[in-house]
Amino acid sequence: DVLLPDGMNLNRELVRDGACWWYRKYAPGDTVLEGLEKEAREANKGLWAEPQPVPPWAWRKRQSSH
């Protein structure tokens, strides 16, 4: 987790804003991040406004094959 001087959890804020995925591999069972991502998806926030956003792990795999 990245905590800012004001105590805000940056990880949660980024997921809440739809600026990143909840990477289950590194935070398995994190129900807070899971819920924040679900809310962002349902609200079409950030990357979830795209019809088919490409997760970073899939994008990296695709780029390495070129």
C-alpha cells in the first residue's frame, strides 16, 4: 500500500477512480479493492469507460510477442 502524508491510501483512490486494476495476484482477497473496482466498473469510470479495456498483464504479453 502507498499511504500519502494525509493518510489517504493511494492504491484505493486509483482503483476507485478507475485509473488501475485491482491486481488480484498481489492483493488476493482484498475485499475493499474488489468493491472499489466493481463500483468503478459499474460507473464506467476511468479505464472502465472503454468498451474492452486491456489489462496491463495482457498488454505486456501482447507487446513481448512483437
